[in-house]
Amino acid sequence: MSRKQQLHRPGPQPGPPADDTGCAILHVDMDAFFVSVELLERPELRGRPVVVGGAGPRGVVSAASYEARKFGVHSAMPMTRARRLCPQAVALPVSHGKYGRVSAAVFEIFRSVTPLVEGLSLDEAFLDVAGARRRLGRPAAIAQLIRDQVRDQQGITCSVGVANTKFVAKLASTRCKPDGLLVVPADGVVDFLHPLPVAALWGVGERTEQNLTRLGLRTVGQLAQVPLSTLQRELGNALGGHLHELAWGRDPREVVPHTPDKSIGAEETFDTDVDDPEVIRRELLRLAERVGARLRESGNAGRTVSVKLRMADFKTITRARTLAEPTDLARVIYVTARELYEASGLERVRLRLVGVRVENLGPAGEAPRQLAFDEPDSGWREAERAMDQVAHRFGRGAVRPAALVRRAAEGDARDGRDGRQ
């Protein structure tokens, strides 16, 4: 680490603090977020390898504690492989509602600092704190204030990168995990970037990394010395130009708050392939309930409902229908998704995965008042609002349609994954 960079962790720090002049961009990333939230209720598991994910044979790791990561376990890994790598790990199921509540509280801390908060996911965000300096002090002090408040109010830790661009701030937060704070001074960006592997650059996937390695380019510094024209010839104009700019720390993107969701959806991978239409319809209902609740929670309504159907051979089809008016009602979403499934010709075909998604979103308050297909002046809308209130107080799953109560009683294990883009 360069002399010009300063890594902050709890406790006294040697040497002078880093120069954060002009470094108004923060990237805040929760440490092993899903695991950290679970450990709030299971403190006896602290210090042990823990993974959160689906329990079935097709389950996927959603998060892994740092103790589990030492064995090579990481997110998006099949749970079966994670168990082989770390058989002593404690596996916990995913609890989406719990994470959403903690995330909302953490983002309230962010917004108490600055209105310029760009959320990337439940557990990470960019903040522009230039306007908060007069009130709260220098960027590094603001970053430490955020870390302290997240720890004190929510009982979890986060890592914060402080820099003059989004790209460098995100790299910095990754380099100081877990539970750290790293300032990259404006005049130390090149010193920070150039020793890093080329894979650290946004846009360098496995194939691009192979191409760069073939050219003898293994570090960002080596790539930075290649003429722009050569990079564009080898990688294409767009990617070559993009990587050239990043290699010199140039990233003009601003923090953009309140980026609207393009779609909200949920999907489910079955433990074993399913060809029973009643099971599929029941799953579509469960997914529609989840999507409807998330729409209402976000204040959005959407006009296009789509279903995703993946067969046993991994062939995937999608079917969509645009409604006359936007909706945030699970009943409307379910009836549309069910009809799309029934019209797909796959009612007796073995399915590996099903998904439900609502697109063409807009603020629900601007949507015309629509009735569900069989809804009188009151009915489904009031019922779903009441379910939202019960779920907010007692947790998602405290109240559900009768078909899903029967499903839960049968003990069907699932590996569910939400999707928001």
C-alpha cells in the first residue's frame, strides 16, 4: 500500500491521516451482509464459518462469512460445492424480509448524511458528501461517522472507500474489507491503481482478462502504458477506450440518487424438476405475492407481466403481456402469469425454474385506479394492503393465501432468489 494511502480500522492508527482533499465520493459496502444480519439473532455463531443460501440440492450460496471464505466458499457457488469445501460450515436459509428491513435502516443513515445516495443493492451504495462537509467535516470523518452509526444502530459492520471517483472508491472499499476505511488521495490514484491486476478494472471479465494476458498485460499499470489505439484495435473501440480511461483513474460518472427500478421480479429453482401444473401454479402464486409486496413497498406499479420458464435441458422461454393499466396487486400479477404459463404449451413439460417479473414501472400514485379481474369496489386491494401491514409487524409469511399454507405444511424445500434490476 502506498505511503499516500491510509487504511483505517478500529483502534489507534499509526502515521498521519490520508489527505482526503477533493475526495467527496464514498462507496459503502456492508461486510457479509446476509450473514451479519443472521448473526444478530445467532450471536453464538460468531467466529465460525457460516453460509446463507438455499438448502435444496440446487441451492446456491447467497453470502458467506469471512471464516467460510478462507475455505474458498463464495456467493453464487452451489451449496453442494460449499459443503464439500467447508463441511463444518453452518448453513442458514435466506430471509429476504429481514435483510430488507436492516437495509432500509442503513440507507436512512446514509440519507441523514447526504441526499446524494445511489443504491447499488441492499448492502452497498455510493454517496457524494461534498455538500455535507461544512456540517459534518472532512470526507474521511464522514466515512467514519457512517461506520460508527451502522455499527451502533444496527450491530453490523461496513467498509468504506473514499476517493475522487466512483470507480476508485469502490475499489478502495473492496481493498479494506472487512470493517475498514481506505482513503485514496486524488494525487495517489495512479499509485493505488497501477499495481492491481487488470481484473480489478470494471469491464474486464474472464474472456477480456485472457485477451489481456495474451498481450502480456497482467497489471493495470502495464495496461495504462499501452497506446490507446493498440487497445482499441485489440479490444474494440468502446472497451479499449473505457479501460484506458479507468487505468488512469478517470471516471466522470456522478452519484445519481433514486435510480428507478426497471423491473421487479422473483424466481425459483426447484430441488427436482416439476411437471405437475398445480405445483407450478402454486409457485407462480407465491412469486406473484412476493413481487406484488415488493412493488407496493417500493411505491411502484407496472404494466407488463412476464413469466420465465426454464426446462430440464436448460432451454428457457419467456412470455409477457402488457396490461391496460399499471398494477401492484399480486392477484392481477398471478392471474396474468398463470394464463401466460397455461398458454405456453409447457403444462406437462418438466420445469427446472419458474419466474415472475413486472416491468414498465412507474410511481403507483400516478397510476389510474384499477380493479383486479374479479374485484368489486373493495376486496383484493384492501386484503393485500392488510397483508402488508401484518407482514411489516410479524414478518413475511405470517399471512399467506391458503394454497401456500398447504404448500408450506407439505414441507416443500425451495431455493428462492429475488431479482431487481
